[in-house]
Amino acid sequence: MKLTVFGATGGIGKEIVRQALDAGHKVTAVVRDPARLPLAGDRLEVFRADLTDPGALRPAVAGRDAVLSGLGARGRKDAGVAARLTRTVLAALEAEEVRRLLVVSAAPVGPAPKGDGFLDRAVLGVVSAVLKDIYADLREMEAEVAGSGTDWTLVRPPRLQDKPLSGGYRTVVGGFPGKGRFIGRADVAHAMLRMVGDSATVKQGVGVAY
């Protein structure tokens, strides 16, 4: 497949690029600073672009089978970046008539796990209060994506960790896997690549966790 990855220098984005190349796909990694992407290969195109200009992004998405985005705030000071930059990506996809889009969001933005205990709800409440600006940004981003004409999937992991790929995660379309509280970035990337061709995840939020 021909894939484009936004947020390719982030933790999940780099893993998407790495795993996609290992699987034999052709990858366009859209970055602001190529020096931050420590990957290379004959099937990798590093595309430097202004992420605020839809016109500048059109060549990066034209003719691609799918676009995967790990765009998001690196910290509380960056709240607002996910919705703003995703809006630009959506405009480029619409202009080039590219349909398949997978975007990383976060578990607290989706439905609460069924059977969630009091302690888990209390912890989630504290985390949501501390990161309320980031989650507000992600909710706005999700609304933009859901209102688009793309065949979108919103991928909602819990707390992210730097762990080796395990493949031992679970996914739930329209919900969240039990009480999973964390997941490795490599496994989120793996799940997203598997979802590219999964029609059951189109126009759905998908929870992913151990």
C-alpha cells in the first residue's frame, strides 16, 4: 500500500513508519524537521511541509491508499494543536479525494469502560481534570473528523508507554477493552496498520489496550 503518516516524528508516528516499511509498504512521512526522523529506506519519502497549509500537504496525500495521523499535543502548552492541524489534513484529503483516514485520539474522550470500578472512575476524573485542555482539543478534533467525508477511524488508547511491540493488545469497536490502563506506542501503531483494511472500523471509534 501507499501510506502517508502525519506526526511521523512522534512516538506513535515513528512506529507506524517503521512497521509499515518493515511490512513492505511505501510510506510518505510528513514532518516539519526531517532531522527528527531517524529512519531511512528506498520505500520512504520524507516530506517536509507547513502543516498549516492544506495546499502544501496535497502532494503528500495524493494517490495514497490511506493516511494515518499521530498528530497531537506533546504537553498541556500545546493544547489545540490536534484539532487545528487535523483540520488542515482533512482539507488536503478532500481536495485530493483520498478517503481512508486513521487518527489517534485518547481513551478518556470515548465511552467509559463497562463495569468500571469506583477507583478507576476516580482516577479518570483526576486525569481528565489535569488534562482537560488536551481532551477538549481531542474532542474538537474527533468532531472535525467525524463530520468529514472520509472513511475515518478514531483510535483511542489509554496511557501510552514506550514498550516493545507485543501484539497482545485488544481492540473494541465503539467501546474500550475492559479496564486496560496503558498500552505501548508500538502496539497502537500495529493496531492502526491492521485497521487500515478493516471495514468494520470505518466511521467508528476503536478502543485499544492490553
